[in-house]
Amino acid sequence: MTERYDLVIVGAGIHGAGVAQAAAAAGHRVLVLEQSDIAAWTSSRSSKLIHGGLRYLETGQFGLVREALRERALLLRLAPTLVQLKRFHIPVYGDTHRSAAWIRLGLAAYSVLSGFHAAGRFRALPRAQWPELDGLDTAGLRTVFEYRDAQTDDRALTRAVMHSAMSLGAELAMPARFVAAELTTDGCVIDYRRNGEQRSAAAPVLINAAGAWVNRVLECIRPAVTELSVELVQGAHLIVDGRLARGVYYLEAPDRRAVFAMPWHDRILLGTTETPFSGDPAAVAPLPEERRYLLDTLARYFPRYRDSAAVNVSDAFAGLRVLPAGPQAAFRRSRETVLHADRADRLRVLSIYGGKLTTYRVTAAKVMRQIRSRLPERKRRALTGQLPLS
């Protein structure tokens, strides 16, 4: 028997959960297929930040930063137990690539783009407070900027969004493996396996929110759907024994990338890297050279970690970003989410490429606008911008 839905979503990461919530809030019948668990992959392996993306200002992504800062403000209201403001610190040394004046300009722009929200305030810390900065190396230190951004438990946030969707009527099939889809004139028929049984569902639209598996899902659709050329980039994180009482530190690595050192469950979360990845996304794991890169960066700023015998890595994990293919270094490529339809008129498949944890709700709203003409009229149940998350 083929069950009928208004839309079927592949993937229960943050974007699949976000679209499910938006569609269910709009009154639609929704089915989500998840092969393992909610937020099993990248959506639980991020840097745990709800932020505007201060570093994206350098590459001119002002619209993305403004959008993310709006969502940060909203999530601070909707999910106060899951999203909380933290103090962030940017130390500037004599050999730091970005000058103090340049960083001050970036922070001023960050404040303007936040709409002068209280969370957008920043300052240069008085020298008298430097000894309070968790043992930060003060040799050659010129200034330290302090500003605010937010931290979250990414897995818990994704679960909260999915549970919100389910409370509005969305159905979650888990574990359920997407097998194939056959496109028809009016939509698609999706085959999937659950509890060892082959099942099928029909819907006008299939949303491909499979993250690192996005193109693998498209390979299972007939007639064939064009894929975008992308690169998977691995981001590794380490959890190190120790405490950072003052807050989060935004550190410049030797290759000029940003590395964050932040408090996490009475330990230090350190990340992230950007390493090209190929192979099975389920096999992603931190590489030895990534561990060295992160620990060397930590030791460069915090002298107590220069003795390797004093460093204990209690856990390590890695996630995958989906970035547009290109010759530039990964950290200089656009972080804009790309929505790719199988055809311009009467689309049947919409694939989500890339995206940010912070802007999941905006992505979901864009998806709903793009597929609106393909969905039946329904009575709206709620607005996602007003739904508390806990």
C-alpha cells in the first residue's frame, strides 16, 4: 500500500527537521525518513555555535551574516534553555595577521548588522583584566576584544525542532532507509525500507535534506536528476581536559583560519579544521594531522598545553560540510545554502546543499516558498517564529 503525503523529507538533521516543522506548521502532511537517528551526523558534530559568522564578513557575505544574526536573536527567545549567550574573546598579538583596527571594524559591522542588539556590543578589555583570561599567553599581546555570540547543544536543538514538528503532526520513520524514487508527471513515488519491510510513499515533492549524502540520494532517483558539483570538507573537533572559565576564545591558526576554544561540559571543545574528504560519509573521523593542528593552535595561545604530557584528549569527532566546488581555500568559499530543483516548472525534487545550523529556520522558509505552488491548500497550525523549543 502506498501512503500519500504532501511532502516526504529524506534526512533528520537540522535542515530536515526544520523543513518538517515549517511544513507541519503550515498544515501539511509530512513524512521524514531517517536512516539512523535524529542529528546523527553533521548536525551533532558542529562547533555548537549559534552565531552570525563574524569571519564571513571578510569574504563579503554580509547578507548571510545579517540573516544569521536575526535568527540568533530569535533563537535566544524561542529556546532559552538550548541557546545561550557567551563571552567571546579575540586576542591580537604583534604577529597576528588581522590588525586590531581591522578586527574592531569587523566587530562594529557585526554590531550594525545585528541591529544594534544588546548582544552586538563589544569592547577592548583593559590590560588589568588580561590575567583573568584562563592563562592566555600575554607575551606580545597587543589587545583583546570581547563580544557576544551564542552556544548550543546542536543535537538537542535538532531534536527539539523535530519534536516540535511531530507535535504538529509530522511523521518520523526511523530507522528508515531511502531506497529509490520514481518521478511522475505530478510528483514522485518513494521506496524505503523500515523494520526489514519495503514500503512506499507518494507526494508531490521530495525534499532531499541528506546532508553529506545529498548527491547519493539523487543517484537513486529515476529519471535521473542533475547534481551540483560540490566538495565535502571535514571539520574535526577535540574535547580536551581543562576549563575555560572566562568564555570562548576565537584564535587565529598559522594558516589564518579561525579556531575556537570553548567551554563544553566542564572541558574544552576545540575546533575546527577544513580538510577535503572523499569516501563514505559514515566513516568520517579526525585525522592525526588535524589533531596536531588543533593542539598546536591551543598550545600557541595557552602555555600550559605546550607540554604534550599535560594534554589529555578525552574525545574527538568530525562532521562534513557540503561546499560548492572551487579552487579557493574552503574557508573562503560561500556558506550560502543552495536549493537545487529537478526542473524550473512544477518541481518534484528539491535538494538542500550546505547550510548553517543558525539559519535552519530561514532555509526551511525558503524551501516552503519554493514548493508552495506544488502543495495543496491547508489550514495553517502555527508560525515557526513563535514556537518555543525545549
